[in-house]
Amino acid sequence: CVLVLDFGSQYTQLIARRIREMGVYSLSLPGDASRDRIQGSNPAVIILSGGPESVETPGSPSLFDGFFDYTRANGVTVLGICYGMQLIVKLLGGSVKRATEQEYGRTEMAPCASSVLYGDCENVAKPQVVWMSHGDECVRLPDGFSVVARSEQGTIVAIENADARIYGLQYHPEVTHSERGMETFRRFILEIAGAKADWNMEDVMEEQIREVRRVVGTEQHAICALSGGVDSAVAATLIHKALGDRLHCVFVDNGLLRYQERERVMATFERDMHLPVTCIDASEQFLSKLKGVTDPEKKRKIIGGEFIAVFETFALTMEKTLGKRPRFLVQGTLYPDVIESCPPPGSGKKHSHTIKSHHNVGGLPKDMKFKLIEPLKWLFKDEVRALGALLQVPRSFLKRHPFPGPGLAVRVLGDVTAGDALQILREVDEIFINCIKEAGLYDEIWQAFAVFLPIKSVGVQGDQRTHSHVVALRAITSHDGMTADWYQFTPQFLASVSAKVCNGVRGVNRVVYDITSKPPATVEWE
Ligand code: XMP
């Protein structure tokens, strides 16, 4: 595979995706991963990502000691991008210094020598626009390296040591703003490094089926919780192919579902997916545990814990009918949920995404009795959709907007059980989503929903003063939920949703629209 070592760049995931788009399997690990961890994924190519730090700052992230001895001994080809290139230069004895002129954004550069990286210079020497984002520059190269491209200002932007199989780019070939970046990147991955473009969804499917059969064996049973979303639907269909009727699906009504969600989802399972699903109404159990809880992380932990309690009770019931207890729990965890990135030095964080403990990853109790099966944990959302299409999961599931595991609990700010918050939120959300569907915008929006705010505002409705609830609407575009842009509806559309909500939902007199991208906000409000 191609391993991307992450030094905190905002583009690390993009690099991994670009490589997968070439049909080559790619993974990422934190930049300072140990030799054992790196060796464990047996990479043929290692890419060192960019990052916000300076390699000259004491304590800035670095590679394990002896990294280049390891790559040389194993014939691994290395490409450093931006910070990655500076790290190569520094660790192999060259020098890097603060650039006198920092370069951000578009820059022109041209290859200045016939090289392995760009081929025959005659053919490629034309200037090309590349995307730069750096404050440091390489000023002296280690022995054996040569400069193969410079920017207009004369900065070294590409280096190589073909004998040692080590290359470096100061710019970002993976972003579309780099005019011929993908061409250079493809050439590096497929021709220079010789990675095989043999990764496809059929293989992923077959491999996962084999793996699940190996792990579960021929006797054991598994439980799969369906949420009504695409990830769990694809995971369940895949595992059903592997285990047949040794897979038992449950749909849990936790009292935090959207408008008529339970009825709609159960009908789709029966009608289109032909999977036997047991529906468990645990709404009172969840809501009583959540009563009075306002801290978002506490809510997530409680919900994660309750889900496991429900599955364990279900497993005991199954034991009575089957004569054995299902030992495995299937989860639709995706790669962005498990990916680790390199934290900035001094942040005190070890590699983890502590922004929110997504309950299907971070919020599970430590002492749970199930072994997890996560067949999608190496895939991005769009890859899961492609796998779902291959498995003939109904389009209605594949096209659905994502819905968080803790459900409306992270969309009612504060105490979920307060007053009629949940009911109001369901009605507003239904109106908003229907308007989006009627306007034909559902498929171009990645996720849209309403949020219930724990405040009241003064209004005037039917000539009377009101003191009622405020709701927020959120709609975003995104590739994988890691970064997002707010969706730009027309003012007319927003006005019509606002009127429908205030006229149609009792207790709401004000609607606001969230115009924040991620970062700095997150997608959900809690
Ligand atoms: P955030 O709010 O982290 O959301 O920017 C990114 C994506 O993840 C979903 N999300 C969750 N999914 N459990 C989940 O299974 C959670 O606790 C959770 N929190 C957020 C969110 O809906 C968005 O699609």
C-alpha cells in the first residue's frame, strides 16, 4: 500500500483519497508512528505530509530514528510534501531556514533539469502554476540530492535522489489548484514508485467477507445495529453475505429519532432490503438516563452506554432462542472516524480526535462484552456508497444524509428532555427537509438538519406578543464531514422555510440559518 505519514496537514486525507482514486490502496498513520506500526502495513511507498510546524522548532514532529535505513533496506520509495520535504532535507544533513519571502497560494514554477520526477525537461519545462503554503525553505540539500524545479522567486520546489528512491515537493500536488500536480503525482505513484493500481470495490468486498468469516468462524453469531443510515445498511448487507442467518439485525428506537423515522425505516428494511430486523423500543430507557444532562460529551457517553446495554439484553434474548449468545457486534465505523493525525507539539494531546467522542468509536464502554466487527473502517463515505451500490443496497439508503449516532440529542442543545423540545425539533426538521427535497436540492447537500436552541425570543404573531423558541437550520456541503462549507440557499428559499416553520410549528417564532463552515465550527452544534 501507499502509506501517508501525517504531520498535521489539512491535506493528509486528500492525499490518501487521491491515491485511492488511482486504484492504489492508501492508508495514513501519525507522522511519528513507530517502526513496528509502519512495518505492519508493509508499505511500498511512504508519503510524508505537510504540516503547520517548522522542522527547526524544537520538539516538532519527526520520523522514528533510523527511518531512512528502514526505507532503503526495504526498497520503499519516499515522497516528502512541504513539511515532509523539509524533514527529509533536515534529517539527511541539508539545511532549512525561515523563508525571506513566504509563499502562500498560487505560485509559478518550472522544472529546471531533466529528472526522474518530471521526465525529460524539454517536454515539461513550461512554467506551471502550483499551490504553495510554506514559511520555511530548503537552502542546502543533503548529499546525493539535486534540485529539479524552482519557483519564480528561485525557491527550491522539487528535489530528488533517484538512487535512494527519495523525492520532495515543496508545493502540494494533491490540490486541484496545482495545474499539473495530479500528473506529477500519478507519475510518482504509478511509474516511479511502481505501485500497483489493483485496488477496487469488488476486492474490498471479497476481502472483507473472507475476513469476517475468518474472525467469526463457522459457529458464532453477530448482532448488527441498523440506524437507518447508509453506513450501517451497507455494513449489515456485507456481513449478511458473509454470515447469512447468523447475523441478527436490530433497530433501536432511542427516543432521539427524527419525525416518523422508526416507521419509515422499518418499512424500508422489510420492503427493499429483505433483512429480518427486530425493532426495540428503548426510548424511555434512554430519555430517563438523559434527563437533566446538559454536557454534550456526557450525553454521548450515556447514549453509547445505553446502546450497549440494549444490545446485551438483546443478546441474552437471542441466547434463549439460539442456545448461544452472539459474541460479535457489527458497527458501520468509517475511516474518518478512526483516522489519527499528528497533534501539534506542546498541545499535550496524543494522537486522537478528541473534539467529539463519536459514540460508535469513542463513547463505547470499556467493559462491553462484544467483540467489534467494523468492515468499513478503511473506507471513506463515498467509497461506502460505491460498495453499497455493488451490494445492491437500495438507493434510498445510499443517498440519505448522514445522521449522528446520538441522534437528536446533539441537536437539542442542553437537556434533551426539557419541555417539548424533541417534538418541536422533529416538526421543524421535517419541514426543512421536505422543502429541500421539493426544491430538488437534497442530493447536492451533504447534510441538512434543524437545531433546537435552549433560548426564547420575543415575537409578534397574530397581533399578539409571543415569547417562544428559536430554531436554527444547518445545511452543508462536504466530502467526508471532516471539513464542510455552509450551503448557500437563495434568500427566497430561506424565507419560505422560515414562514412554513413559524406558521406550522407551535411554539417557534424565530428561525436562524447557520452560516459557519467547519472549521471553525463543527457540523453538529454539540
Ligand atoms: P461533527 O459535528 O463532528 O460531525 O463535525 C461530522 C459528521 O459526524 C456526524 N456526527 C456523529 N456521528 N456519532 C456519530 O455516529 C456522533 O457522536 C457524531 N457526532 C457527529 C455528524 O452528523 C456529521 O455527519
